[in-house]
Amino acid sequence: MWIGTLLGAVTIVVLHFIPYRLRNELYGSLLVGIAGIYVGFAINDGRPSAVWIEGLAAIVFLVFTMTGRHLSVYWIGIGYMLHGLWDYAHDTILVDTQVTSGYPSFCGIYDVIIGVYIVAAVFMKNRAATYRRSE
């Protein structure tokens, strides 16, 4: 779990130095890529039902990414947090796709850290804009 925490923090710091617009594109691309990893696990699992479930989940996270690109990066942050719940579902056997041991907890903490950061950043940016307008 500490590796997911460390990697989440490193991702935030590294992407902080990238221009805002490109940073949001990268956050969205990472979310879709992370969802795609579970599709790979499902293909490796070999059961068509697992591929369908993981494929549909990946489409849901793609929708969050596209919504975030067109409306607000906030939706990408929400997508990350929901993906953290999806990871938890794998860790508790609610979803029975065979995955590498420890991956759901690693990915879950990473997802939640990134998602909370994005949502908090949007909130703080909006609050700062509101504060400037009220002066």
C-alpha cells in the first residue's frame, strides 16, 4: 500500500510542473490506462464474462475521462475515486477477475490519492476565482 501512496505523490509532483491543460490530458490518459490494465487481467483470466465486465468498466472510466476533458477535470477526479472503489471490489471478491495479488490495494490507494487531489485542486481553484470576483 505504501508503494501506491508514494507513486501517487510522485505523480502529482511530476505532473504539477506540466502546463495545466496538458496535465489534465495526462490525468485522463492515466485513468483510461489504469482501467485498461484490468481488461488485460480479464483477457489473461480467459473467461468471456470477466472480459465483458472489465471492458464495460473501462468504458465507464473512459466516459468520466471524456466528460472531464469537455466539462471539468473534476469528473476525472471523480473517475479516479470510483476506480478506487472498483479496485476495492476486486480485493473483496465482489468482482472475481483473477488479478495479480496486491494489485487492487496498490492501485486503489493510488487512485484515491490522485482523485482527491484533482477534486481538491478544482475546488481550491474555483474558490480562489470566487474570492477574486468578490473583492
